[in-house]
Amino acid sequence: MKVAYHGHSVVTVDTRDHQLIFDPFITGNSLTDLKPEDVKADVILLTHGHNDHVGDTIEIAKRNNSLVVAPNELAVYLGWKGLNVHPMHIGGSHQFDFGKVKLTQAFHGSAYTEEDSQKIVYTGMPAGILLTVEGRTIFHAGDTGLFSDMKLIGELNHIDLAFLPIGDNFTMGPEDAKLAAEWLRAKQVVPVHYSTFPVIEQDPHAFADSLPGGVGKVLEVGESIEFK
Ligand code: NI
Ligand code: MN
């Protein structure tokens, strides 16, 4: 399995049989190496409804006939746009053919902004996503502030790889993300959601260096981690 970072919160997971993408914000993402028209995805996993996470979901899902897995209200909204959706909610898990997904809580907002009509559509609660595939568990925290139940998530799951936001302003900053990494007990932690916009400018290497030896791993855009 190959897990790659593509800027902001975009993560792809290529398994033996499936191509998955988390939060495919590509158009307007100043950092990404992806082009929406080139993305192949059997499955799109969404943490919440903000535009910098839903991103190019509609275009990618229509072209690939992807399954979109999202918190319920966001899934309903995207279902009305004609997508093939699987709604879930916090605390719930489901075994799919590509792997197991469980949603965790995240302390944040969740709404889709329709720019043209200046309308905000609330899309329920935001989530984090635990994905277990080929014997490994990946945690994509979504957008969140620090919360102490991360200790519980760490106790109940053996997380091989965690993607944690460090951008500050909208999510945890590096100091809180350091505590999150400790509480989640992830074997590897990759910082995300930084330096896409001036207000979330951060030094990912300083964050990775602040974690105990070998835990912090900065993935450059397009770089991946391989699990055998
Ligand atoms: Ni957000
Ligand atoms: Mn965000």
C-alpha cells in the first residue's frame, strides 16, 4: 500500500485493488501536484463539508463513478448532486470491500459555501477518519482543535500513520498537534493543513523535529510512504 501527500489535507491511498483519496481539494490548492482531471479514485473519503476539503469531489466522483464516504449530512448533500454516497456518522464503523472506516469526532465546523449564491449549507458535524486497510490503520484527523479524547482514540486503536493539522488559526497549531501526536500514540505522524494560505504558514520540519525520534515525518508534496 502506498500513502501519498498532495498538499493541504489531500492524501491518497493506493492499495492492491483500490485507489482512495481523502479531502480532494485540488482547484485553488496552491501546493498540490494533482490535476483534478487526472485523479483516479474508486473511493473519496471526506472529513467535513468545508470547501478546502470537499474540493473537486463532484468532478472526480462523476468521472470515476467513485463511492463518496462522508458524515451523513454532507453525504446527503452530495447525493443530491448526483453522487454515489455512503453516509456514516461519528462513532460508527463500516467494513467496505476496500477496507474498514470508522469516524471519530473532530472539534471544528462543517458547512459548504456555495460561492455563486453566497449561501452556506450546513453539513452536520465534522469528523476524523480511521481507515484500516491491509492490516494498517491510518488516521486522518480532518480539521480539529486538540481534544483529550484523542487519548481514547490512541488507546483503542493501533495507529500506524496519523495525518494531523498543524496550520493553527482554523485547527491545531504545532504545539497542540505535538500533544495530539503523543495522545494518539501513532507510530508515524505527518503534518498537514499548513502553508496553503498565508494565515496557516508553518514550518513542518520544526514540528516533526519536536516529536520523539522517528515519529514525525514531513512528506513533501507528491511524496509517499510505502507499507509492505
Ligand atoms: Ni475545515
Ligand atoms: Mn480546512
